[in-house]
Amino acid sequence: MPKKQIILLLLSLFAEHVFSQHIYRTQPLSDEIKTVQVVVNNDAFLPPIIQLNGNDIVTLKFDKLSLDEPRLRYQLLHCTADWQKDNLYEIEYQDGFNDQLIENYRFSENTTVNYIHYSLRFPNAQMRPKVSGNYAIEVFYENYPDEPLLQACFSVAEPKVTIQAGVSGDTDIDINNAHQQLSFTVNYPTLSLRDPANELIVNVRQNNRTDNQRSGLKPTFINPAKLVFEHNRDLIFEAGNEYRRFETVSNRFGGMRVERLIYEKPYFHAVLQSDESRAGKSRQYDEDQNGRFFIKDNDAYDSDVEADYFMVHFTFYEDGSQELFLIGDFTYGTRDDFKLQYNKESDTYLKTVLLKQGAYNYMYATPAVSGLTTAKTEGNYYETENEYLITVYHRAPGSRYDKLVGWQKVETKKR
């Protein structure tokens, strides 16, 4: 084979390998799947991390708007530190058999939008994790295992390191202005490491956002049995602003920031008060939930099956010079489905989203060099209350998977 053809073939194989890599994150993969939630020990403020061989329970909850074919199945996958499927065999990472039936499901009651609500607790009698690390659950129709309807992510930890961390507005690029900087130390007194800077994989997320996650961080100093991360430019984040909020907790009256609540068959419509940029204005503190959402119908006994779905209308006043996206946990880090459309006549951005009744946090963001930025839409204020999740993985030389050996949630002080 000529040398040129060989090079083209190698490039083709390399490109196929790169683009075939799939990054897992909690998200619906079908239009009929809504309201995917991953909750640990019934506490929505805990990160989706359970302890290996412990008593923690992670619960996956979601709705399917199609009422036919209620039988759904799931399988468990083991992932790398950067949430790609690794090469472990099923028997290596789980006790039990993959491809199990989701037995707990119920039909909605007295709602205008009919749906089936599913709930899956893990570990369970059919399946338990054998090793630590990142896991993804894929849910699919019984006869279509290769066409997942959703994926849900959580982690299993075997604590072997401790993390001491803090957040400051006094950063290496500005002082008490628009950014926050993390500093932390990873202590590993019981781990025997040949090359700690490369064997330990350190990632950081701000408010569960995946668009600005920092991965594969390298320490500033390596001391005996500890890695020190200080004055690290990769640990400087835009401070952002407190999340905006709205509530659709009743179909009888408008909730927080709902301007109008109307019914136009087949949906209730919640028209939110119009938003505009908060950049360059005086910061006002608000008790937000750092991007989370909570399902709630004040008129229901069981919101899981009695809460309805509303068409929620967002409006943002701007001149149309940039792309604009909604962010918050309810967007699952997905851009395309939550991009606002510009209306020239009204000089506004508009977006309508079908959401289950509840309390929601959200912000607006524009594209940045890497990820999304809230600088132009929300402003950046160093006093903003944010939370950061630090995760530490270990892959020893010759090992075939990444162990999760420690994690720490750090919150900035409320001001």
C-alpha cells in the first residue's frame, strides 16, 4: 500500500477513535424522557457519590411522557475519571447481572400531561458495585438495548485521601473583583505512590456545571504524602452571580416570578417575568440553591405522580448580538435544547421549556473560549455563594481503571 494511503488510513482510524469517545453525564437522550434526578440518601444537596460497601443509596428518578411500553430495563457501566466507558468487564465491577428490569413505576394522577414515573434504587438486590470509580446507568426499552433513553451518572468512593480546601476572592488575576480561586491540599498518608502527580487525577466542578469543569489538574508542590494546589491558574473560576429563581408550585395561581399562568389545551403555560442583564449592577444577595431544581406541587399529596408539566416561557431583553443559553441543573449541561431564539420585533430572546411543577434555579450564559460565560448576562461578583466539588482518582501503573479515593465539597462563605 502506498505511503500516502497508509497515512490517510491511520488518520481515519485516529479520527474515528477520537470522535467515537462518548462522555457520560446525567441527561435525557429522548424527547419523551423528562425530569431526570439522581439523589443520594434522599438529600438533594449531596453530590451523587456513595461509599463502596457502605449503606448509602442513590436513587434515579425520571418521567416518560409516552404511556405505551412501560417496561424499561437498565444496565450499569464503569467509567474513567473523565466519564468515558473504560475496559473493565462487567464481572470485574459489579455483583449481579446487567440488563435488569425497572420494577418500580407508577402512572401520573389527575394531570393534563400524562406520564409514567420511574424510580430505581442502587445498590439493590440484583446489582451492587464491586469497585470504586465513576458509574453510568443507561435506561432503554426492553427490545432496544442499543438505543438508550437516558443516562444517569454517580460515583462510588473508597476514601484513601483527605482534602483540605478553601475558596478566596483574592485571586492571582484580580483581588475581590470578578473571580474566585480554590486552594487545597490532598493528603495521602496511606497510599504508596511512585508518581503522585500523575497517578492521582484531580477534577473540580463549580455548581455541578460541566461546561467549565477543570480536569487533570497538576499540583503546585509535591510534599511528602501530600499534593499542594496553590496559585494555580486552572483553579480560578468566574465568580458569577446568585442563580435566578422561579416557582410553578400550583396550577391555581402564579408562583415566584410567574407573571401569568394560563391554560391553553393541552398545557398550562407559566409566563415568567422578563429578565435582563445583571452585569455591571449592584449585586443583591439571594438564597439560591446553586442551580438545583426541586419537584413540588403544593396541592398534591405525592408530587412524583401528581405534579403536572407546564410550558415555561423565558424572556431576556438584549440586542441579539450573541448566542444565549439557559443553564441550571434542569438543562443537564445540554446547549442545543436550551438555546434561546432572538426575536427582532421585540428585541428579546425567547425560549419555551416543558418542565414539571416545582422550584427552579437558572441563569443565562453566552459562549466563551472554553465552555460558557455569565460575564455579560449575570455579571461576576467575588462575593457570590458558590459550591465546588473536588474529586480525586487513583490509577496505579498497570491498573485498568480509575479508583475514586476522595472527594470534598467546598462552599464560599455567604455574604
